[in-house]
Amino acid sequence: MAFRATTSLTGNTGPSYTLKFGIGEFGNSAIGAGGTDLPFDNASYTLSVIPEPGTALLMGLGLAGLALRGRRE
């Protein structure tokens, strides 16, 4: 997602911002125009994916079932 801010009716443009979203990643970069200083440039944040408790429970039940099946044979 990106947008550009227009500062006047003559078509001059202000800073351009770009937001990037992805799986397990959030990034934000800002590029100044016309000598504008921005508080950050190319800052990115990485998020870790944490499995839901229900997913861990189902995986544990599946492993327990495989272990019981292996004991029977």
C-alpha cells in the first residue's frame, strides 16, 4: 500500500510513504521529498509466529495416537 501527499494545487508532492505487509513481517519505510526530514527511514519490525494452544493440543494428541498405535503393533 502506498500513497503520496500533495501539498499544493500546483502539483508539488510531499513525502511518499510505503507500507509493506507480509506473513510474519511488518515493514514501514518513508522517503522524504524537498529536503523534508523524517523521524525514521526504512524501519522494519519482525514478528514471530506463535502457534495457537489448540494447534499444539491437536499435535500432541496426534503424536500420542501414533505412539499408542506403535505399541499395539
